[in-house]
Amino acid sequence: MMRQTFALIRIELARLFFSRRWMAGLLIWGVAAKLAADEIAGHVVAAHLGKWTVYDVHAALMNNAFLVCFLMLTTFVLIACDSPARDRETRFAHVMMVRSGGRLQWWVAKIVPMLLASVVFQAGALGACIAVGVYGGGTLSREPSELALGTVKEGASVSTQLFFTPPARDADMLVREVGTSLYLALGFAAIGMGILALTVRYPLSWLPGLAAVGVTLVDRILSWFIHASWYSWVSLPYRLMEAAHSAVVVDDPLPLWSSLLCWTVLLVGSAIGGARMLRDVDV
Amino acid sequence: MNETIFDTTTSVPERSKVAGPLIDVRGVGKIYGSTTVLEDVAMTVRPGEVVGLVGPNGAGKTTLIRILSGMSRPSRGEGTVLGRDITATTGRVPFMGLMVERPMFIETLNARRNLELLFSIRGVVDGSTACDVLERVGLDPSERKAVRTYSLGMRQRLSLAQAIGERPALVVLDEPTNGLDPLGIVEMRGLVRELADRDGMGVLLTSHLLAEVEAVCDRVVLMHGGRARRVYAPGDADSRSTMVLEVAEPSDIERAACITALEVIGREGPLRMRVKVHECVPDVIRALVGAGVGIEAIYRDGNGLERAYMEAVGE
């Protein structure tokens, strides 16, 4: 069974990573990084701050709810999460399943590429931020910039603004942003896993995209009406923001462990739940 | 009982070594909500046998194929496919060749690469098999074009190649002649017979082309309204004894009807009738000539399945 599972995973990896959909990823990374870079560059000038770094672009991007949730999460889901539903619609799933020997193998072969894609997607976003940052005038220095540290300069026309959690003065910004990317990858993977499980029950290829937009949209609407602090505990898009865990940036920060637990439970629960559902559904 | 999600205790799905029938199911039914789409279907497919499934759209053919291939569980019924219980909840899928309607592949790769990847999953054939089987279905193994540029006919051939390449004991072909040109249909017919006669595979196929089904199948299950209405065997004695007799004059019809060696079962115009012959054909011809019947032609009825189909669907 292991042999078939590995062979299936290899095929699904090839299908996913040689897909032209990654062109959309490239575009979105570029657009998101440019928007984030413009935002901090403008602020740096107005606040009379010193040079900003390419890592500031990434940190700012990762805490922009619109860019992360609407643009990046939706693009990731469209790239990596509709394959089970699409294969069942086209009945390619049948061709694969009769070879896999069992439904579990097929399911695992769908999960693994999605998990890898979440890491690759975040790596791509980090790469785009570095490229766009360099092109836009940012430095490659791994020391925290004045912008990152929330420095206040006299004579500035704007008050200080924290785009993300200020790092320690001796922090390595590259390491910090790699960590942030991995955190986002976990969050994206967990949400993607939930959507994959959803498509086991409802195998419609348009559903993942709609679900990704829906998660963010519904959260936005609910957040207008619900101002209680408990809502931040159940809001998945809010948990994606790194700054949501920082007492410096928000009044009522979420413990980081609670988010790690939330994503892990969602990821593992959806994987097991999807497997259980797949056992019973007509493919 | 503490049931596991999936049975993973069995290792690599081996090519079936089932001694008896490859497919042996009884009373199979499928209900979606309050709609019954399949009811009380029984079917047997043995090694070396080609069995057809025909019926109008919505007759339940595809549902039955899904159940037999392990993609769907029946609401009722029992039986085995390649020794696997069709009601099992283990999530295991039998090792068969499956050709689906409107086949999709890894669109950016060529045919050969697609087959190599698909065959790598089971790992039961070597690398040269992809080329061999592509040649066998009439595709060029050296073709470098991506599958996305293929016509429906080429996709059908490729789909057949992936189904038979690993030489499974059982092959299920859903509408294999879809999109094929006349030559392709003839080639497909020959290939299907070869799979059964030379390779000893059991073949279950569906098609709307009744003449093709009649030409290639040993038995045909006629389905309508989710039920198997009748099993027609093109080669059995009853089918073989039905002939068409064409005569020179209308009065010959009356003379022919008086001969005991045959029985008129239907008239088709003033000079043609369908008859069931009770003796060997030369004896029947001698009797007709002796009775003064002007024979223009006598031949085996090639539309037996069509008639059976019309009777089965009630038209």
C-alpha cells in the first residue's frame, strides 16, 4: 500500500506544481508585495524614518488582512484545494482510485501536495517581497529597521504606526519572517484542509474558491456587529495575523499557543473527518 | 465492533486470481433519497467473456458500473467483484481496468508519460508497457503532443490503453466507442474480442451502438428504468435460429408459412419475413425450394439485439 501511496503522491505533486495556476500565484505575490511596499515606503518618508528593509515589506504584508485573506488565501485555495472535487467531476478520480487500491491512499495523495503547496506559497510570497522590496528601494539588511522598531522621529508629519509586532533590537529579520511564513503556511494549510474535507461531501470544483472568499467575507460582516473580545478567539482570518498575538499592537492579544492549537486541530480534524466521509460517499 | 476507517491490512492489490466469476452480484439496488435508480440487478461476468450493458440514458448503467468498480456502495444486494464484497465498508477498490466516459488525463503531458505515471502506481508492469499498449490501441508512442490537444477519439484510445495496460483480470469500459470514427469502432471491436479471447480478460462494456454490442458481446444485459429487463445472448441457439427470408412474390409468403421446418414470427413488407428455423439451414432451403418458394435471400437476423432492446424498453 505504501508503494501506491508514494506513487500517487508523486503524480499529484507533479499535477499541482506543474499547473499553470501558479502564474496566478506569481501575479498575486507581486501585486500584494507592491501594495505592501508602497504602504510602508510612503509611511517611512512621512515619518522621517531611515531606510526600510525588504523584510519590513513581508512583515507588513503578513499583517494586512485584506491582502492575506482576500487575495492570498483565495489564490492559494484556488491553486491547491479544488483537485479532489475536480477529479471527481471529471471521473479522473475513478482512474486513480482503482489503481490506488483504496480510498485512503487517494485521500492522502491529495493532502500531502496541498500541505507542501502551503509552504511553497508562503515561500513565494517571501521571495516576492524581497524582490519587490529590492526593486522599490528597500535594503537587504537583516537588522530591524527604524520602521520595524516603531521609532518616533521629531518633526514627522504622521504619528508612529506599527505595521507588525516590533522585533527585538538584535533580532534577525530573515529568521523572523521565515517563522511568520511557516505560521501562515500552517494557517493556510489548516483552512485548505477544511475546504478539502468540505469537497468530499460536496464535490463541486467551484466550491473551494467560494468557501475561501466566504470565510473572509462572513468574518468581516460578523466583525462589524460583534465587538465582544471572544469573537477574536473564533475568527480564523484574525488568527492568521501575526500581530493579533502581540500585546504591543492589540489590546487583547491571542496567545500564540491557542492559534497553533486551533490550526493543528482544524488540520488534523479535517484530514480525519475527510477520510471518514470519503469512506461512505459515492465517488 | 470497533471498525477502522479503512482496511490497510492488505498489501499491494494483486492482479485477481479469482477462480470463479469475476463479477457475481445479485439483487443490487441503489437509492438516492427517495429515488430508486437501480433495482434488483443480477449479473455475472466470467474470464474470457464480453458482457454488454445497454439501455437508454438514465437506465442505471453508470450507477451499476460505479458500484462494481467500488466507487459507490449499493443500497441493497450482495455479491463480489474480483472476490471483493461489494457491500464492504473497507474503502478498498478492486484491481480492475476502468475506462470512464469523457476521460481526463494529466493534460500537460503526452500520452506515453501519462501511461508511465499511471502504471507506476500499481508497479506491476515495466516501462516498455506504455509503448506497447499505445501501439496496440492505435496511438503513436513517440507522439510528443500534450494530451490537451487530443481529439475525443484519441482520448478514448488512450483511456482504453490505461485500462488494459496492466492486464487486469477484469476490464470495465464505459462507452468505449464514443467519439471514434468508423475505422476506430471496428478496431475497438477487434481489440475487445482479443482481450477476452486471447488474454482471457472478462470485459464489461456499455454502448449505445447496438450493432457493435451485438457483434462483440457474448451476452447483453438490457437495462431500463434501473432494472435489468432481459439478458440477450447473440450467439445462443434461439438468436441464431432467427432468420430473415426474402422471397420473389407475395404468394411465396403463404407457401413458406406452410413449411414445418420454419415458423413465421413476423412479416416485414410484402416480400420479407422473419422466421425461426427448426432445422439446419440447408434443410430449410431444400424444403422451401421443394414447396416452390422463390427464394431471393435467406440470412441470419442481424437486428436481434435491436428488437430485444425495443421490447425491453417497451417501444
